[in-house]
Amino acid sequence: MAFDCAVFSGEFLVMTIEQSVDILRELVSTSLAASAPVLVTAVIIGVVMSILQSVTSIQEPSLSFIPKVTGLGIVMVITAPWILKLLMTFTIAFINRLPEAAR
């Protein structure tokens, strides 16, 4: 089964469901991989700060904000080249697959 996706020179270009599902699968896995370092860091710092606040009975909201911002900034600086390479690889592969998808 194929769906019409565009009109070019009077011909209908089609993309199969398999092609669109494959592109969507790659998009989701790339998005998860790109966001994982930041999300995991935020969760770990949040849990550690929550435990420290519970143990010390200090319930100051700004006390957990500063370590999160600092930790996330460090992780973003360290992982930025890898994330950019991952996103560029996905984008280049997607652009290279466009002619195949339009057959």
C-alpha cells in the first residue's frame, strides 16, 4: 500500500508505509540517543540532591537548582560534539534517502 506524498512534473511520487515507518523509527531512536545524556544527568543530580536534602532536613529549592544547572551545563559541553555528529549523520542519511522515498 502506498500513499501519495507529492506531485512533481505531473507524476505522483509515492512513499511506502515501510519507508515512512523506517524513517520514523530512526528519528525516534536518534532523538532518544541525543537527549539521553542530559536527561540521565538531570535525573541523577535530582535524586542525589533530594536524598541530601532529606538527610540534612534542608528544604531550600535553590539548593538543588545550582547543582542541576552546573551539571547539565558540563554534560552539554562535553557531549555537544557527539550530539551534533549524531544529528548530522541522521540528517545526511535522511536527505540521501529522499530520492529513494520518492520512487
